[in-house]
Amino acid sequence: MRPSFAPRFFERLSPYLPARRAVAVTLPLCGLIVAGLIWRETGFEGFSAGLLLALLPVPFLLGALRWVDAQAPKPWRALAFAFGWGACAATLFALVTNGLLVRLLTDEAATIAPTHADTLELTVIAPVVEESSKAVAVLLLFLRRPHAFHGILAGIVTAGVTATGFAFTENILYLGSAFTQDRAAGLGGVDLLGSRTAVTFFIRVVLAPAAHPVFTALTGVGFGLAAVLARDRRRARGLLPLAGLAAAMGLHSAWNASASMDVFGVCLVYGLVMIPVFCLLCWLATWTRRRQLRVVEEMLPLYVASGWLTAAELPALVSPRRRSLSRRLARKEHGYAGWRAVADYQAAATSLALLREQAERKAAGPDFAARERELLDRVRRHRKLAGPPTIAAARSDLGFAIAG
């Protein structure tokens, strides 16, 4: 079924998108090819060192994105696909296309001098190619998993996970290459502290580990805004993702351009561009999380009236602290199964409220009834374990409960 919120071009494209089985084969194949290319560039030692160093920021980035998405989490398969696409397919496309375009644009028949190839690749080709390749994952999930796109937060998380995968593979290449160059220069042990490896690690892992997620999150914001607009606003829904992609390319280009500047220039771009955009995205994510709970408070009484929920549960579903307390009480009483039941109960209730709000804004697709029934079934399935701790948390004195 075509997602109703997609612009006309995307609706026509939807039937031709790759099926799940094709993706399950293609992504590992792309990953093997990318690994082979990096291995050839860095050698075994460089690849191993780059892999270990590139892994360090990944748990923190994914953990932060998962926390942001905790109230109405995306299906883990969708997030695994996003990470795999960024780490495998997008990086392979970028590795092949970046070099190819540089050669085409700087050969003897071109008007661009070969001496400008590095600048061209950093500020024009790489931002366009890399952001476009990462945006494909967001587009595919936008079309194939419309129920996972409740709004801006869904776009930020999907884009952020995709970009985290891309940055992980790219870091293996850069850190592995730096390590190989240092070993060729005879550096090792303590000498590596002032080496290319240390500088590369500081810039890519310490100074700006979230650079790629921040770039691509702008694309995600565009898709998220498109998802919440009314179905009849097709032009806006088509233009918003493109505007987000253009913003991502521009920010990526500005950051790459700083690589050719002195330390003052890098600090200027970092302080006046990267940090403000990062803070803006953090504020937007925080505001959206709060808005989700307001939507829960406004929409769930409809399901209380029809008997799917009880009024006694609502205070624990609209408060982050009481939601957390509900999960702790369930774990104490029933172990992990209880914690899991309450977590899924809360996610289903939140998604139900967001879906109902989309319907009232005429932004829900033709599969609204089926999605609503699926979420109501999840609520009913977990009600036995999740209901009592949810009600207990709603009635609890939070100060006493937390102190205890």
C-alpha cells in the first residue's frame, strides 16, 4: 500500500523499491566490498587499528539516538537497516563516485584545473554524493515504513543512525590510513601521541564525533516535517525533504572547507556553525519529546472512553519520571519480562496517540485503521503485566519512590 504522505513522484517510485530479501543480500555484499577496499588501502594492521578506534564513539551515538527515540521507538529492524545502509551501501557509493567525479571534472577536457581537485572534492563532490547516498536510507524507510515516521524526531533518529553507520566506516578508512602512514614513518608506541593517527582521532572522534549525524539530521528534519503535513499538501511534502538535503549538503561543505583553513578558521566554523546547529537539533529533539507527551495527554482519553485504557494509567503515561518508575516497578515484580512489557506498552500507547493526532490533522495514510488496530492489540497484549505497575506509578509519591 502506498504511503499517502509521499509526494507524487515518490508514490510512483514506491513499487520499484528493493524488497527485504534483496536488501538482506545487498548490504552484506556492499560491506564486504568496502572492507576489501579499505583493507587494500590500509593493510591488516591499519584496518585493525582503524576498526578498533572507529568503534569507540558508535555506542555513545547510538545510545543517545535511542534515548531520544525512547518514547515511541522505531522498530529495531528499521534502525539496523539504517545503520547497515550508512556503513555499507552509502560508503561504497561514496568511495566509488567521489573519485570518479573528481577524475571526470579535472581531466584534460574539463575546465577545472587538476590542482583544484582536492578542494573540489572536499567542498562540492563529497557533500553532495555522501549526503545523497545517506538520504536514500531515510527515503526508503519514509516510503516503506510510514508508520515509523511520526514526525521530526523520527526523521532525526533515522538520519542520525544512518550517518553513524557511514561515519563508522569512513573513520576506519581515515584512522587506518593514518596509522599505516605513521608505521611507515617509523612511529610507534608513545610516538603515536603526536602522530597523524592522534590528530585524526582527535578531530574525528573527540572533537566532532557527531559531525555526520548532525549533517544528515537536517535531511531527517525535512522528511519528518513532510510526514506531519496534511495529505493534500503534496508540493510542500516533496520540497521539504529536498530543502533538508540541501541544508545537509551546505553544512557538510562548510565543515569540509574548514579542513583547508588554519586553526583559527577551524575553530570559527566549529564554534559559529557546527555547535549552533548541534544545539538547535538538541533543542528541537527535546521540544519534540515534550510535545509527544502533550499529544499523549490529549489523545489517549479517547481510548479511555472506549475502554482500552483506564484513567488511572494516564498520569504515568504523560510523565517521563513516572514512565521510568513504571518500568522499575515491573522489573522488580516480574524481572526483565515485566520491564519489557511495560516498555512496549508505553511505546504502543504513545504511538497510538501520535497516530490519532496524525489522523486528526489529515496526515495519516489509508492504512490508519489497520495501524490503529495493530497498536491496540499491542496494548491489550501487554495490559496484564503492564497495567498494575503503570497504575502504581501513577499513584506513587515520586520523591519517596525514587529515594526508596
